[in-house]
Amino acid sequence: MLRWIGIDIGGANLKAACTREWTSRLPFPLWRMPHKLPAAIADLIHTAPDFDAVAVTMTGEMVDCFSTREEGVCIILDALTTVMPSVLMRVYSTDGSWFSVPNAARNPWQVAASNWRALAEYSLRWTDQEPTILVDIGSTTCDVLALDGKLSKILSKSKTDRDRLMSGELVYTGAERSNVAGLIDVIELHKEPIPVINELFATTADVHLLLGHIEEEIENLDTADGRPRTRAHAAYRLARIIGEDGSTLAREEIILIAEAIYQKQVEIISRAMRRVSLKFGKKDCSHVLFSGHADYLIDDAIDHLGWDVKRSKLSLRLGRAPSACGPAYALAVLADEKFPRELE
């Protein structure tokens, strides 16, 4: 039996998984240092159990250090083959097929931004044969997909990120890296509307920190101002979006700012869920399946919609770590099922 590892190369994070017992996530700003990608991949997998083959997906080809997505796909594939032999790899595509590395390099548009499809295909087994909305929230984006549980079918015609943006299946809001100025235009404080400064002063990590959804990381300096990811610094960052700072606003006022931004995220996600649910036609969505970094956002989006649906969390079925590395884990499972004994 072949032992597979799944690797998901994103623009801000690298993820890998092969079993429920082993997953790996490495923050890596690809746009800043693409030349260090091979070393980062080696770091990502250095604690992995023994494996025989590698299943690959990517979204990092989109980052702006690459002139084109085709260039990005090829550089990412080169980085992977610097670390591991290409003959041991298969690259997943947006239609669910598998490519060798040379074929993937010749067909970059078919393998670019394919990780959503891997998670959706894997998740078909968890629909309980019901009309299901799958929502996966990462650090930067949110995937919203309609799954026909009865037919075991992904109800999406999208092949590119542009398709997915237009259909509502890809939403640029996430649990950590989203610029809050891109989410909300006005903050109401003491019944007065205050325009939000269109500048990268704060991100959604600051919002979720102050609301107690995520833990402080004192050594993490990947923030809007380069200061630590702590609640004290987050308060100062959020205050700046309305022309204040942490010394001129009360803590309660800054919490109100965080709550307003959080509610805006909930509204954005719920709007996408409602739109994607129209793919069921006359049927109603009866099941929401969610995974990723911030499943509490999905709970609140369902409440905002007023939907009376069954809620299933992959974090409860698989564990929090495999859920947070969902596409990588899904890839490993799908590859194991497709190629149990030998590579085709």
C-alpha cells in the first residue's frame, strides 16, 4: 500500500497532512521570499511519518511576486521537485483529475487554485445525502460550496478564481489576514458614523484577538504594524482605523469597533451562503458542513440567516488540526483511494 502525504502550497501558509495524527502548518509569506520556498517545504514535512508519494495542490501561484499564474505554478512545482522526486508526485486539478508534474506544468490553469475542489470532493462523504453547504474559512479567504448529497455531486461550474468570485463561492474574508478597511466603510461609535481610514492599520486577527476567539502569540510579528500579536497591540491597531489610538479610546470603545467588524464578516459570509444555496433550485439547504480556522464565524452566519439546518464540524469528526489543514488532509485521503498500490 502506498503511503500518501498531501501538501497545500498557499500564498501565506504551507500545509501538509497524511493522517489524523499528523498535520503540519507553516506560516510562509511566499510573496516576500519565493526563493526560500524549497527550504520552507522541507521544514514543513521534516516531522512527517514515512511516506511513498505526494499529492499536491496550490493557491500560492496567485501572489504578486509572480508575473503570471503560469509562472507561479511552474516555480512552485520546481520548488517541490527540489525537495522530492517528481516521479513520486501527483498534482490535483480543478476538475478532480490528477496530473504528473510535467503535465501540470504544461496545463497550469487546470492545477492552479484547486485546493477547494479537493476538500469538496472529500466532503461529499459527510453530507448524509442531504443538500449541503460546505464552508471552509482560512486565514485569508472563505470557500462556500454547494454539495448535492443525494447525487454525491459538487454543484459548481467554476474553474478559476475569477469564476468562483463571480459565483460567490470564493469570498476574500478570513480569520487572520484580511485588511479590515476592505470589509467595512463606516464604524458607528456613540451613535455617530465614522468613516474608516482606507489603510492597512489592522487585520481580522486583531478583531478575533480582542473578542477572545484566538490566542495571543507574542513572538508573531506578522501584523499590520509589525508589533506582536497581542490584545494590547491589537487594540492600538484597531483604534487607528478611525483616526484614534489605544490611548485615546476606552477599551470598551475598541471592543465595539471589533464587534462591528466581526458582524460585517458574518454578514459577508452569510450573503455568500445564501447565494450559493440557490444552486439547489427548489430544495432548501438542510445541512451546513464547516471547517477551517474560525468555524464560530459560520455558526453566527447560520444564525444571521435564520436557517434551521443541521450543523456538522469537520473539527469534531476529524480533529481540529486536520480540519485546519482540510485540503491537505483531503488530498492525502483522495490520493490513497485513487492510487492505493501504484502511481498511474
